Amino acid sequence: MLPRRLCLVPLLLALGVGSGGGRGDGGDSRRRRLLAAKVNKHKPWIETSYHGVITENNDTVILDPPLVALDKDAPVPFAGEICAFKIHGQELPFEAVVLNKTSGEGRLRAKSPIDCELQKEYTFIIQAYDCGVGPQEAAWKKSHKAVVHIQVKDVNEFAPTFKEPAYKAIVTEGKIYDSILQVEAIDEDCSPQYSQICNYEIVTTDVPFAIDRNGNIRNTEKLSFDKQRQYEILVTAYDCGQKPAAQDTLVQVDVKPVCKPGWQDWTKRIEYQPGSGSMPLFPSIHLETCDGAVSSLQVTAELQTNYIGKGCDRETYSEKSLQKLCGASSGIIDLLPSPSAATNWTAGLLVDSSEMIFKFDGRQGAKIPDGIVPKNLTDQFTITMWMKHGPSPGVRAEKETILCNSDKTEMNRHHYALYVHNCRLVFLLRKDFDQADTFRPAEFHWKLDQICDKEWHYYVINVEFPVVTLYMDGATYEPYLVTNDWPIHPSHIAMQLTVGACWQGGEVAKPRFAQFFHGSLASLTIRPGKMESQKVISCLQACKEGLDINSLESLGQGIKYHFNPSQSVLVMEGDDIGNINRALQKVSYINSRQFPTAGVRRLRLSSKVQCFGEDVCISIPDVDAYIMVLQAIEPQITLQGTERFWRPAAQFESARGVTLFPDIKIVSSFAKTEASGDTRATGTAPKSSVLEEMLHNLDFCDILVLGGDLDPRQECLELNHSELHQRHLDATNSTAGYSIYGVGSMSRYEQVLHHLRYRNWHPTSLETRRFRIKCSELNGRYTSNEFNLEVSVLHEVRVSDKEHVNHLIVQPPFLQSVHHPESRTSIQRSSVVPSIATVVIIISVCMLVFVVAMGVYRVRIAHQHFLQETEAAKEAEMDWDDSALTITVNPMEKHEGPGHGEDETEGEEEEEAEEGVSSSSSGSDDSEEEEEEGTGRGRHGQSGTSSQTPGKSTWNTAEVINIWK
């Protein structure tokens, strides 16, 4: 079958189309119209309307129905084909293209990116065109106009944003709000799905707020101004596509207090720098009464320090040092000293070494050795102690013994005791029949709440029999009950003094401790024969920290105030609120210790208000604050001085002995950080550490003997007691060393140490003695370096001059060839004529002896000069070389017979030289005869010897070697 186009050719030829007749252009046009009218009879056909959807940022439009044009002229070529779709409208971002001319299928697409946010929908006209009658687009026919409506489908490309970067609201405390404020976010997407905000959320956790879908914020609980004055919360938003906001918004909620009576403008934490003196605690405090009708006000400030040391910050010196510092009587016996070799009865007790606090757990007791405390305390004595005790277990608890003096064996009598029974303090004192034979007071009872309050208290029992007085924390208490008893029958049974329990030596199968104490004790002392004064008692228990009032004279009129004895409680009263405010602003904290105990001190301010008439009075809450005492700068105590020296033996034997530390210095320093002034290079100031000196007290210096204890038969350490008493110090002496104690300045300790002497009656057997000093502040809290001193003895030995010459020569090499093993008592004289070499050697030896003798002469002169200086200033220090070797020289040479003339033969000279060599090696048995003969011969100046009388002399090794050379 032929193609359709070929079938139409005869018809077109018959109609004269394409003929080459000589007609004009007008004829051609008319013929084409006639041809088109005969061939392209119909217009294309399309739907009347279309609906389309396009996704933004995409170019494909999905139409409903699809874009298809039909032509009834089909299958006529050109006339039955669709050549184009045309869109009518201005600047439309769409175009229509023909996909298939024959089928009339087309497609609508976007020419440029479509943005829903710019335009959500489009409406325009479209027409279809057939191909006319030929390829020259001639005689095209167009369809009717169809309406196209296109909607742009949105993409969730924008995140929600809040209208305000931050929101702020103010609420009143104590209320629940339905809505505190509303936040609002928007979304720039075009569709309702993506442009609407579907949810809000609070990002900040653990806050008492909630938010609903509309952005309304409410509080979920009542807010408190005292608890938190401001809240800052972050809020985010989500669109309906669950896309979160690009940036959260900040919501600040300020809590406004309801007018509530109370103290305002005070600081909870107060820092105290050691050494800063009196520091105000409430410099800006004032009372808010909310217009309440207040007639009077009482304020109580309480400093709570019961957990610091023994109830507060006190001096931590040893008990002996504290007694001395407070001017207590001498003769005080410490029953709970630090464990040591001399005081070993406390070694087995539980102890807090920082404060020397002994803890008793109901299973421990300590025996005081015999001789520590006198058996007879007389009618006057004092017992002091620190005690911390709680309630006793059980309804009728057992006695808890603090101090007890009972029979050691056979019987179980208590001569005197101090114990706690059912929160009562009881003191027992039984007199002997030889002291009293009548019914006398024996038991003294005190009932005090403080005995079982688990707090530290200071107790002093002054006994002036039959009167016994108790002082607790400086206050006086008389016994509420006194019971009488008969005196104890005399016996020869020994007594045992114990602490922490009572010794039961009789009425049991095996002696043992009983009536154990439960609690803590410290500074338990007894002073036989004397009572302490109220002033000393107050000093011993005084706190070094407390409350104070700056400028008492500036207190307002009508203000009454009162301190407790320890100044830990201050009570102020007044009827004018303004005056009370100003008075409280002057309340301060003071700690007079140079090195206070660092840590927290709680502070409480309580108030009592009275109002006018019968009105309901306001209630003022307590103020709870705390003082933070910072760590003090720790001192570095350094001992400096001569660490080694020598003294002649005679000085050790003298009455004054040898001064050990004539130039010792005690220096205390601390490291101070300073910033350098040059900040141009780095922009920050570099820090450097600089040592600065500081002054403070010491409480003891121990001088220990190293290398074995002192032998009291031949050596001792001495110190004049006047040197101690002038400087208010004490000391104890033993074979192990010397201990100086007492609170005093570093200069006082220096002066005392300058006078400490060492004596030795038999220094011949002593080479060196070594000592060590160590000083302390605050009972060992700060200690110095260990300063070591070595003292050597310059021995003076009497030997013959010939032996000394032999020692000086020390067998020179050139003499070894002529040293013969001859007898020490005689020399065999040789008659052989000496050789030239022998003569030269003898002459050399004579010259050497002459040089040595001249050196010995100089040594004697120097020694005599030294002895004169020693007598003038025995304590002056001598500088010696490091060598401890000393040599004693007898400078006289032995020569037999009268002086010889110059015409003596060489044989005689050789004979004398040999005799001199032999004499230098002889023993010391005949040294006295040799000295006499040498003296007689020396008058004639033979062999260069001196005419001085024999004597002792000491010389340094280096100088002797120089002389020998």
C-alpha cells in the first residue's frame, strides 16, 4: 500500500497545485487558500480547562486532564497534525511543547524556577495549532481557548523564626499564673502545612514552667523570691512539618517578692583573711517590716564554733606553754602529755595529734607512774581539764572515771576521784585519819546540762578543803549536793593514780581497770598545793575568735547589748528599727590568732519582735550565714649559724665550758607572689615569688645530743636559770638533751640559745660531739629545719721533740736509702770514713732539722699568743681549717756535751747528725732528760735550736707542711 502522502499527489496535480502556469503571485495565494479549504477543513480540538500542579523548584507541571489536541483532518499531512501549543499571557514562567505531532500530545513545563512564596497559583489561556497545509506554517488553524489553572506545591524550606529575639516578664512570688506571657513564631513557607506553627517547646530543663501550642507560658509551681529571683529559659517552635526554629528565643522571668518581713541585703558567705583584725559581718543589713507596727526588737547573733578544736579557735600550744602564757602557778603536772620516752603512759591511748585530744572508748585507761603526782595533795590543789561527753548508755549508767587514785593491791578504796555519773560531775575526796578524824565532806556533786551535751567545755576544780568550787567555761558553780563520810583508815598499801578508768586492785581475782570513761579529754592537769585565780582560769579557756562591735560609742541611743563570756553570742535590744540596723552593721568577727584554724564558722541571726497593741505581730525569719576563715600563710622557720668549730680541751674543762650556739639566728619567712611591672611583651604580668620575713612566737626548741646520751659523770649541758626567767621561758634538762619551752618571740629564744654551754671534765677521750636543734610554733604545727652542730676538741699531747721531727719528716724518699734498722736505745758508731754521698745526705738532714726547729719556734710564739687571747675572751669563736689533725711539737733538739768549734772534723759532724737522726726516732721514756740536755746545749745555738724552755704547741697540718717545705 502506498503512503498516504503519495496517494494525494494525483489529486493535487489535478487541481493544478504545483503547475508551472505563468500566473502571478495573486493566483498562487488564491490557489493555496482554495487548497487549504479543500484539505485543512477542521480546527484542532482541546479540552476547555485544565488543572495543574507544580512543585516549587521543579519544572514539570502535572495537568489534569493531560495536554492533548485532536484534529479531524487527520490523517491528512500537516492539516491533521498538531504543530504547537501557545500560551496567552504576559511574563508567564511556563511554556507548552508538542511531544508528538501526529497524536497531538503535549507537555506544560516551567521556563524558570517556581517559588511558592512569590506566587502560589497561575491561570492562563492555551490554544493548539495544527500544521496547516505545508511546512511553511501556512494556513494554520487554532483551537478554541482553554483555561489552565496551576497550583504551586510548597516545599518546607524555611524554619520558624520568633518575632522577638527575647521576651521578658515579671511575676509576683507565691502565685500560679494561667499565662505569664506568649511567644510567637512565624514561618515563611507558603503552604498552610509548612507555614503554620504547630508546637512550642521549652528547651531549658528543670524549670517550673510549661508552654502550650499557642506559645503561652505558665508557671507550674509557686515561685519564691528567696529561692530564685530570676529565671532564664529557652523556647523553640516547630512548624507542622516538624521543622524546629532556626534559633531559640530567650524568655526572662523576674520574680518580684511579696513584701515579706525579714532582713535584707546580707551575704551568706563571708570570707575572713587571717590577720585582718575586726571585719564587719553585715555592713548593709536592714530590716524590712512591711509597714508593720513594731514597738521593740531583740536581735541575737550567734557564732557557732563548737566543731572547731575544743569548742572554738583557741591557742594550740602545749599545756605547759599555755599555763606559762597565762601566768599560772608553777608546779603544774600534766597528766595527759604528748607520748614520749619520758611520758610513755599515754602511748596506748587514742589521740588526735593535731590538738592533743585523747579519746576514750570505754575500754582504755592509763596508769600514771609513781612519783609524777605527790601522794599528799594538801588541802589546796587544782584540777583542770577539757572534756567532751555525751549521755551515758542505760537508765542507771555506771560511773565513768576521769581521774582516780585508788589502792594498788589488797583493797579497793578510792582516795580521790573525779567521775561522771548520770550526767552529773562528782568529785570524791577522802581524807586520811592522820589528817582528820571526824565526819567530813567527801563527795561534791554538780548537775549541769553541759556535761552531756557532746560539746567541749573547760572545767576547773579548785579545792580549798572543805570548800570545793567548780568553774565551767569561766563561770562559777557551787555543788548542789555534798555528802559526808569518815576518813580512810591508815595503811601501808601503795596507791595507783589512773586516767580514763579506775584501778581495782582488791576484792577481785585479778587486778584490773573498771568504771571506764566514754568521751574525749584534753589538758588534764593537777596543781598540788595551790589554787588557780579567776584571771588565769579565764585566760586558759578564752577563745581567740568571737563577735565584736566596732565603735561602741557610735551606737544609737536606746541600744542595749550583752555578750556571753566567750563572745560567741551577742544580744541587742532597742525600740528604733533604724538604730538597730546601724548597730547590726557594726557587728564584726575577730580572730586574734596569727595562724587561725581554717574552715567554716556558722553564723545565725534570730529576732524577736513586739508590736503595738494587740495587733498580729510580724514574724522575722532567721538569717543563716557562715564565715569562711581562709588558710593562713605558712611560715618557714630557719635556723642559721656556725655548723662546726674546734675548741681547746682546756676550754671544755673550764667552769663556763664551751658556748655551743654563739651566733645562731632564727628567721621566719613566707613566699609572697608579686607581679612584674613589665607587661608589654605578653600583655599579662609575670609572677615571681619573693621571700619576706615575718615575726611570730615559738613555743619550744629542743637541743638533742646525737651519737649517744650524755655521760653525767663527765659531761653536761648548762644554762643559767636567770636567762630563762628574764625571758619568761622554762627548760628541762636530761642526758638526751635540753628542751626550752614557753611562748616567746624568736629573739628571746635566740638570746637563750646564745648562752647554752657544754662542759666535759675529761675531754681527752672525746673527739667530737654533735648536737641538733629543732624549734616549733603552735605545738609542732610549724617546725624549723634541723640544725646540726659538730664540736671538736683540740687535743694537746706532750711528746719529745725528736719524735715530733720524725713525724714531720714522714720518711722522705731521699732518706729511705740511709735508714738502717738500728736499735731505738743506741746507735752503733761507724769508724768508716763516709763517702761523699753520705756527707751530702748528712748536711741535708742538718739543714732540714734547722728549718724545722725554726718553724717550731714560730709555733710556740703563736701558741702563747693564742693562750693569751683565750684568757681574755673565752667564748670568742676561732676559725680553723677543715682538717682536724693537730700536731704537738717539742722544739728542743738533744745534743750531747758542750758546744763545738768550727774546726770540728767531718767525722764528728757526721756523728752528731747520725745521733740526731737516732734521737728523733727514740721513745718518749727519756724525753725529760733529753729536754734538759737540749736546753743546756741550746744556749750555745748549736744546730739552729732555740733557747726557749720546752712547751706544748698546736699547729695546723697545712702550716706544718709549709714549714717542712
